[in-house]
Amino acid sequence: MTEIERQQYDVVVIGAGGAGLRAAIEARLQGKKVAIISKSLFGKAHTVMAEGGAAAAMGNVNSNDNWMVHFRDTMRGGKFLNNWRMAELHAKEAPDRVWELEAWGALFDRTKDGKISQRNFGGHEYPRLAHVGDRTGLELIRTTQQKIVALQQEDHRDHGDYEARIKVWAETTVTRLLKNGEQICGAFAYVRETGKFVVFEAPAVILATGGIGKTFKVTSNSWEYTGDGHALAMLAGGTLLNMEFVQFHPTGMVWPPSVKGLLVTESVRGDRGVLKNSDGKRFMFDYIPDVFKDKYATTEEEGDRWYDDPDHNLRPPELLPRDEVARAINSEVKAGRGTPHGGVYLTVVDRMPGGAAEIVKRLPSMHHQFKELADVDITKEPMEVGPTCHYVMGGVEVDADTAAAIVPGLFAVGECSGGMHGSNRLGGNSLTDLLVFGRRAGLGACEYIESLGADLPSVPDAEVEAAAAEALAPLEREGGENPYTVHHELQQMMNDLVGIIRKEEELALALEALEKLRERVSNVSVAPVAASGGRGYHPGWHLALDLRNMLLVSECIARAALERQESRGGHTRDDYPAMSAEWRKVNLICRLSGDGGVSLKHQPMEPMRADLIELFENDELKKYLTADELPEETK
């Protein structure tokens, strides 16, 4: 039997991004012993890539803003498919979480009167994004990590050990959640540096693993985003919600090929950036959907006036929700009006009152990124951009108030949880989503542990043995396929058949391809690395294990995309181009089937509370709701 280390904790948090760190902080503040498991180096979580800001209705720049307006914007962005309770909690609690971050040492940009500065972003009615230049996610991670360090210093003072109640396991990957009967009892993992196996015994596990972008060929996501939390939840008996909704961020770099898909922050457009096609035309005015016609400018002149006088002008259509902008760019390129490298132009040249110096001040990361990677000076030249797989709105089905999954002892938060963003996430909502529900997941896990009393589940030996055998299989199998070949084919297929525009026949082909890929994934093999004695820092082995997760997630996306016969948010069906009020009432739930594949069922949407429905105009409600859902007086 392979040597396996065992560790005992109250709460295990899988993921060290903003959601995981906030959850871990809360659990530690509640007196629990916490492990944070980070797939990459501590501080390298994907949250650092979030640039534009954290959305919270603090009203610092426009006093008309409040949680009700933020709630409305979030529901509109998600095309009313959001878990409305999550959207409500998020809108109400986001300001407190930002102020809390400031109290922990976050250094936000400031207004002239010293308040936290807030900038405009797509889909938000008022300037709402608290920001640190275009490096906001980095500041969030820096601040929460510093809070972890401060808590560890307190523990050293009280217990003589920095890791007495909170320990970070860097470069450690979880391959299975462990169960005793129906209850979670821990997690099985390996340390990437050595390949050593570790069993984390804990009654509560919080998934905070981020997204699924590495299932697609062109993505803004980093290498960690292989759908680990989504798959771990399914394999433990959990359910995934509305996985068809994948956001293609409209502006990723398209040149050079080595950085294709790398994110170009939406704050470029929030700070007067405009989109143009190869004819030099600002084309977004041609793509304003009917549901947004009364909220966006129809002329360039009005759109430009809005930046300085938002109370008397409508916003420019470059600031439509991301799904709308991505589809518009896709249409322009398909019509032959794209750039030489297959994108469109995004430019801030001569757009800011302060000139080049203001561009560098407001967009330092973008200026550096394009200068170093594409030899483009954005103060003098336009950027070439195009859609890139960026975010998954679908995820683990959880309770809105506690972040609890249907499996006792399992919680999920951040991008790997579903519901909050409906069919499309607004920019900036992700960072406050991490903070609001990270805290709630930490609290929920602690309350669950308290409910167990002394009756904590033990870890069955059979669970550990099965997890170890599964992890070792690619190393012990001979003559199997190369995992890199299989991964490349999976990414290409997802890009080609389950991408930004979808059709029934292509989705059916995708499911056939996934059936064949499932057999191939189960047969991949890798040779031990002689230099490390076998498993240490073995990228081929790591990918072989990640492939199981990516395959499961891909099947969920394709199966749900085929089932949903409408276009809404991040899901566009060429053969069903309209939104359907009947389909809006349907959540699609995926779970593991007996043969290791994915089964799907319809689940009715819980009707929105009456006091929240009253926040919307009747004419707007009629665009989304069925007749029987409308308030009596509007029928």
C-alpha cells in the first residue's frame, strides 16, 4: 500500500482564490481549525487576473445607487434566470464586504473627497466598481492573504504555532471527496512537488476551485481551471445547475498566438474605450437588443456625453452586458469586417481628457501587457480583441443563504457554484460574489459542524484505497494514450461544436465525440519521472487526472446546451434565436449517471418574492416572465 499522510481539520477549503480565502478566514474567526488547499503557489490563484473592480452599491460616485438598483442590474444581466435570493444577498451585502476589505488594509483608488473610487462597467446603471487601477483582483488576494498571516500570528501568540488553526497546503491537488455513507468526511489529495498522497479528514469541505476554461481552446483562464470543484461535487453525489451558460468575454487578446485569449479588462470600455470594425465603424450601435433599447444611446454623440453627464444621457452600447458584446464581435468578424488577426479593434487613443498619461495611469496593466506581449502602445494604437472563454455561470447547486450543496458537509462558493449570475455575469460582480458568499460558506460550514455535535464521521479505509488506486492508474497503465493529445482534441471539439454560437446537429456531434473521449480518457497513461522517483512535479500525470474533471464538465455543458431550446445570456442557439419565457422557468440539473456519464433533469425555478418583483417596471417584466407569473395588476 502506498504511504499516505493523514491530517485532521474541522473545515477543508479547496481553492485559495478570493472565495476560498474569505471562507477560510470566516471559519477560523468562528474558532475552527482550517486547511486551505491551493492547486498552485499561494498567491497565484486566478482571482489575481480580475482587473476592473468589485461591484458594490456604495454610492460614492453617484449617490442614486443602492442595493435595489444593483439587484435589478444583476437580474437583467442574468436575463432573470438568476437565483434571485443569491442576487438579493449579494446586492445587500457587497458594500460591507468591500469596506471590510478596506479595514483589512486594501488600498483602493480614491475620489477627490477621499472615498473609495468607483468606475463604470457594462450592465451597471451607475459607476459601481471599487478598483485599484486595473489590478483589483491582485489587491483582493494580497489583502486576504495578509489577513490569513495576521490570524496565524495571533495563533502563534496563543498556541506557539503559526499553523495551529489555519494552514495553507500550497501546490496540492484534491482528486476525490471522501464520504462516510451520505456524509462528507474529508478529501484525498496529492502534493505536486513530491506526488505524496494526503488524506484530509474533516466533516466539512468548501469547494472554491473556480472555473472550467481549460476545457476550451481559447480562454482567458489559467492552467488550474479544469473544472475540479464541479467534478468533485458530482462524483460525491452533488448536482450541477445550468451548465450551458458559459460566458465568452468579448475582449481577449487575439495577437500574437502565444497569448490568444488573454483578458483585456472591461474597464478599458468603462474608461471611454470604443469598439470599431475594419471599416472604422463603431458597430455596437447596430447590436442593441430590444430588451435594452430604452437604456442605451443610439448615437455616438450621446454615448460620449454619458461619460461626463450620465444623468442626462444614455450609456454607450460598448457597455452592454458581455454576452451581447461578444455576439456582436463574433458577427462582425463572420461578416468579413474583422481585423487582420480575426478580431475587432478596441481603442482608447485620443479618448481620455488627460491624454496618454491618463491612459497609463488608469490602465497600467493593459498598457504594460500590450507593450510587452504584442508590441502595441495602446496610447497610440488600437488593440485587437475577440471573444474568449472566460467564466461559467453554471455550477454546484447550493443553498443561497449557507452555500450548502445537497451532500451533507459539502459547500461551494465562487465560480464553481451556480445560480447567482443566472445566464450571464456582469463584470465586477464576481469579486464581491467571492467575498459575500465566501463569508456565508465559512459560516454555513461552521453551523453544520456545530449541528453534528460529537457525532463526526470517520474516514472509511475503502474510500481511501479507491481514491489512491484511481490516482495511481495512469502511472501503472501501459500502452495508453498521451493525455496531451486527448486534451487537445477535447479543447478543439468544445471550441468548434459547443462554443459561442450553438446548433442542434453540432451539439449532438459533440456528445458523440465526448462518448468516445470518455473511453480514451480512461485509457491514458504516463511514465514515471525518473528524476523525482516517480510522481513529483509530473505534469503529464497531473493532466491525466485533470482530464476526468474536464470531460465530466464538458458533457454537462454540451448536454444542457442541447436541451435548452432558446437563446439566453451566455447560451446562444442559432436554431432557437429567441428568449423563451417558458424556458426561463426551467433550471437544468446535471448529476452523475450509473455508467459514469451525465444525466439531466428539469427543475422548476422558484418564483421571485413579491417585494422584489415590485422593483421592476411592468413593461420590463413582460419581456421575461410568462403571463401567469406577472403580478395581477399587470396582466
